Amino acid sequence: MHGHPHLVSDVMTRAVVTVGQGAAFKEIVRTLEQWRISALPVLGEEGRVVGVVSEADLLPKEEFRDSAPDRRTQMRRLADLAKAGAVTADELMSAPAVTVGADATLARAARMMARHRVKRLPVVDGVGGLCGVVSRSDLLKVFLRPDAELAQEIREQVIPLLIPCCAPSDAIGVEVADGVATLTGHLEGTPLAAATRLVRAVEGVVDVRLRPSGDGTPGGTK
């Protein structure tokens, strides 16, 4: 059971395939194909992450291989045209790299991916050294937590914040099925919006349902 937010270090992949700044174009393509991945962190001196080279960085070479773009395209896509003529990782990579710390929460990592429209983030330490990589699929692992584990965390971490000190400990029942948490029983006097927010904050919860008994009787526990 987790009484604290999951961190990137809990779900990241620690064994990471990388390339150096001087890696040649074909070496990068071979590495991506060999490991069946779509992007590679690029490491500089002392193992620091200086950029990321992805399939998107490589495609301009094929896109502009047999065509001469018009002036409007040239002005609009200067960066892609530069990559079309690039031959090393240092010239191809997107820099600076968008990275995340190992101690960041999964929510923060998810927001960074959405904001920067990337599928994965290099995970770095305090000096920029590579610790691992976290992907979208890694962030979704939290939803694999068993229902019983989620219910236990809700009972132990959330319910005490919702019931009055004089109410019996089972005044609010907790059921979790397929990640959907249902609170039943004596919810009168409980700020329902706060209850929903607190339960939804438990990582792995998919949705929250509130079913007050209306008569103060305890709900079931499961």
C-alpha cells in the first residue's frame, strides 16, 4: 500500500539505450530499429543528457530527399530543413532535452508530456546525469494497483479525514471495483466535493461514486 504519491523513480525504466553527440545518422537509425524504440537520449560530457533524437528528427532527410521546397516552405520549416542536411546526433537532436527528476510525481510527469507533446522523458539526477526513462505506458502502471489495495488506502488515509471524531469507524463504507471507488453510508455532513477530490487523489482510482444512505446507517465494506 502507498500512503504517499508514486514517484517517477517507482515506474521508470532504468536500463536506457543512448547515443553520444557524435553518433552518425545511420547508427542512430540502426539503434532505433534494433531496440524497437522511437527516441534516444543523447549524452554529452560526464553522461549528462544534452538532447533527444527521435524518429521525427530523422524523417526530414527522407521528406526532402527528392524535392526542392518552395520559398514559403523554406521559411516556415527552417529547422526541419537543417535536420534534412544533418548527419550526427548533435545536429539532429532536439535540445535542450525536456527532462524530469526521479523524485517528481507521476502527475507532474504526465503534465510535462502533455505540455511538450512528447511520449517519454529522460529522467535525470541533480546534475543532469541520466537515471532512466519514463514513458506514457509507465505512468499508466499505477492503474494496475489491485482494488483491495486501493480500498485499504482509502479507508486508512482518506476516511479518517471525512468522518466526525464521534462517528463509528465504519460510518462510511468503501468498495472498489475495476478502480471505481464507491463510498456508502453516513455521508451527511461530509463535504461531498472534498470527499470526491480526496478519493480521486488516490493513485490508481479511476472514478468516484458517492451513495449516501440517508439514514446514517453504516455502508458495506469490501
